[in-house]
Amino acid sequence: MNHILKENVAIIFPENGLDDKLKQAELQNRKLVVKLGFDPTAPDLHLGHAVVLKKAQAVPGPWPPYRCYHR
């Protein structure tokens, strides 16, 4: 799955951050948790926000691979 997440990505910071997080989740036998926050009703929302959602769609497994929460 690591190659899927890194495909078409220009920068990962820190450089080995994704690898470390994936290894840590695997060692602890848990899912990797990724949090993304933006307000879908905000006036400054643009198509660039869809890039992250499109990347999430590439993750294998049951669809959708994420849960939506609202506070």
C-alpha cells in the first residue's frame, strides 16, 4: 500500500514519516489513522481540497476507506 500512497506525490514531510507511521501501525496491529479537516461550507473551499479525497479513493479496501465526523 505504501507505493499507492506515494504515487503522484511531490513531497512527504518528514521524508520517512509515512513509512514510520505505517510500520508503527503494523507493529501495534492497528489501522493507520489520518485526519483531514476542512469546512465543506467555507467560501474558500476549492478543487485543491479534492486532491486529498481523490488520494484516499486509491487506498484499497472497503469503500469508503474513511469515516466522516463533525463536531
